[in-house]
Amino acid sequence: MEVWKEFEQNVVTHSAAHHLMAIDDLIRKVGYARVSDIARELDITRGSVSISLRPLKDAGLIIQDDNRHLRLSPSGQALVDAIKTKRAVAQRLFHEFFGVDAEQAEIDACKLEHLISNQVAQRVLAFLRFIDSGDPAVCRFLQAWRGVDPVCNGTPETCPSCQGGCLAENVER
Amino acid sequence: MSTLSRDELVSELSRIFAEEVEAATRYIHLLNSVRGMDRLVVEPILREGVTETIQHAEVIARKIRSLGRVPRLDIKVNCPPEAISGREALRQALVFEEAALEGYQDLLRRVEGDVPLEEFVRSQIALESEHVAQLRELLDE
């Protein structure tokens, strides 16, 4: 399947990811999660929450008991744990390593958290482990990286990263 | 007396106002999503849903106005352009009607002690319970 079509097939949309995480957060904070609590947490209507939860129930990610209390199934919990981890690693990568300001790093990590594959997340984690290792090579690498001027001097002919046009220009417009 | 401040109460009522307006919008969409013979059966029920949710929204808005405020409306409805069966339409209506009922039940707990408000919320609960019961009966669930 073409990548963009596969993207459309994703059961866990951005909104669904936030519904699942809200259930997890509420259970950790107050011990239970009802539709009303999720609506309050996400600042949306209960009707929207109920409608959004239907496909997640059908997919077996959440379970509702007779008292209308919601909890995550083992597969739902695994998904939430993965999403939260991906958000944390992406946020750390963008902020601490790339130097993006904290707020923007959080926004972009939030946009990507449910879309990053496990393979990419594992490699980013490995990279962060390497950064945290204290290896002298890391110190030299970080020193060199932090000395890089983030502003491109705009000479695509001699730039080793650009082929046939200035890539930096494309994202500055 | 209720432990809610006036601001909190208006915020709670505005939330329910939004629920009702959103439900009316969803009913209108459901009304136009059912195709085939099923329309004959469910159209009057869904049409009644539109009318009643708008009436409920107006009652809540009046309540907010009586508190000297203007209701806040913040809704985001995204309904897919898919034809559905009459049964599925009723099932979807049941989902948001149950959510509305839960909303009023939640509000009742929060306004405990404020007798006029309690009575008002109780009457809304009675109406919503009737809707939910009617839909459950039709769905035989």
C-alpha cells in the first residue's frame, strides 16, 4: 500500500491518541475515567468523546464496565505507553539536541507521537542513550554540533547536503 | 447551597448547552445519512431529536441568561459523508443521548443543595432518560 494511504488507515488518529492518553492520565490521577471526566480533561463535549470512543472500543483498545467506567485493555495500555514514550523521545530530541524552543518541541512531538514507527523510536532512543553515555566522543560530537551555525549560507552548489537546490530555502519560505 | 461559584455554574451550563447544540447538529447529519426504506421508520424519530435537542439548548441558554451571562459555544463536529442504516443511526443517537444524560447526572451532583437548580437538572434528567429508554427500546438493547 502506498505510504499516504497506509497513513489514512491508522486506527489511532491524533484525536484518538489523546482520548486514550486522557483515560490513562485520569486513572493514574483519580483512579477512574468516565466520559464526563475525559470531556472535561480534553475540553470537548461528552457527545464528541462518546462518538470518538466507539471505534476504540470496537478495536479492543478500551473496555467499559457496567458503571460506565472506562479502562484501557492490555493492548490499549501498550499503545498509550508507546505513544507517551515516542512523545518524550521526540520532545527531547527536538529541544535538547536540535535546540528547538521547549514549546515548539512539545507541539511538534505531540503531532508526531502516534505516527512514529517503533523502529524509528527505538533508533532515536539508542541515539539518546549514546548521547547520555558520557563517552568522550559524544562530548566532542556535541561540542562540534553546538558550534554549527543554524543559518544556512545559501550556496547550494558547494553544499554537501543540497542537490540541485537549497533545501534550507524550501523550509524558510 | 451548591458549592459551585457563578462562573463555574455558567461554565458547566455552557458545556451542556454545547452538548445539546452538537447533538442537534449530529441529528441533522444522521437524518440525512440514512438511505433506503429505513428512512421511513427513523426519519420521524431523528427529526424529533433535532427539535428536542434545540429546545433543550434553548432552555439551558435561558438558564445561563437568567444568571446574567451569555452562553459560550465551542463545538467541533466532524461527521463522515457515509450512508448508514436506520439501526446504525439510532445506535449513534443513543451514544450521544447517553452522553447528554451523563452530563446532566454529573451536573446534578455538582449543584446539590441549590434546590431550584437541582429541580431544573432533575427535570432535564427525566427528559433525557426518556430519550435514552426510547432509543434502547427501538434498538432492543
